[in-house]
Amino acid sequence: MTDDPHTILLIEDDAATRTFLADNLTADGYEVVPAETARDGTRLLESKYPDLALVDVGLPDGSGYDVLRRVREADGLASRVDPDTPVVLLSGSASEIDRVRGFERGADDFVAKPFSYPELRGRVGALLRRRARAARGGRLRVGDLEVDPASRETRVRGELVALSQKEFALLRALAAEPTRVHTKKELLRTIWGYQGAGQTRTLDSHACRLRQKLGAHGDRFVVNVWGVGYRLVDGPVVG
């Protein structure tokens, strides 16, 4: 049994295999989110934030490689897909070239069918433990502010602050280098995909709401550097 209810996205078009894996992984304490197609699997990646994905290479509407590429090409900021999500490819073809192709495209593991469930479970557990260690090390702390990219949680003095997707993306970008001034053009390009600043007030509106939410108890975060852009704090980071 697992200690925490990790969520596993299972993208498998074969009903028997999907049911077998879902039943056994659930019995072992995981929360399983099943999908039959690449399209449904991609949609669930964006809405369920799985801790790990088990993806069959041969899917009726595409390839598991397409799903893998969708994960690895995510920007990790505005995207709702975490590019560091562990992906295990399942395939009926176990040739050396297939395995190499999977690893070259960013797979964390490659399991050939038919497989041993205890071995698969062991590999899944190892990847999740590795991800948990990386997530703990990936938290950003700026004084009393803590940003956790893995869980997409933000806390001020330990109190959870509810942020929208874009607000969190903006905060994460600023927190990565809290004392540097991030230009408006840079932030609009990174988070919203705009090629130029133009006349949009999108960034300013989100920054204003973010400042209000983080400063509910008098804390001063999100500094507007007039005519240039934004930074998270004025001076050296303390804490």
C-alpha cells in the first residue's frame, strides 16, 4: 500500500489490460484515472494533474509518443500540464529501437507487454519516490512566501492562498528570481504567449490581483517597476 493517494493516469485502449491495471493499482492504494484514447488522456493530463502517467504506445487515435511529447513540451508555467510528470510507456513491441526511441523522447521507463504486475508496481513506486524528493527540493521560498510548483500551492506564513492558473504562473516566474525586474514583454511572452506588450492590460490586471491576494495581511509582494515590469520583492530575500 502507498502512504499517500498518488494519482496515476492510465491511458490504455485494451479494456482487459486497463481494467486489470486499474483494479490492482487501486487495491494498492493509488487513485487511478483511466482513459482509452490519446485525446482523452491529454484532456485528463490538463485537469487531473496526475503524479505519474502509464501510457500505451499504440492508441486508436494516435501514439503514446504524442502524449509523451505533449507532456515534455509543456512550459511548466501557464500550461496546465507538468512537464516533469513521470511517464511510463507500455508497448507490445520490446525491440531495442523501440526502447531507445521511447527514452530519447523523454520516457522515464519502458515496459514491454506482457508484463509482471509486481515489477511494474515496483517501477511505479520508485518513480513516485524520486518525484517526491525532487518536488521537495523544487519549492521556492521568498521570506514568508512559499511556492510549490509540484502541487501548485502558494502559502504565506503557512496559510494557503488560492490563485488562478495565470496568477500562479506569474508568481512562479517572479519567484524564480525574486529581486530581478521581469519586463512586461518577457512576462507576456512566457505566460500568455504574446509576442509584444502592445496595449493589453492583462498582465497588470493579474499582477494587481496577485498583489492583493498575497498582501491580505499587510505583506508587500509584487512590486511594480513603472515603465519596465515587475519583481517580487524590493531588497534581499530574508528567510
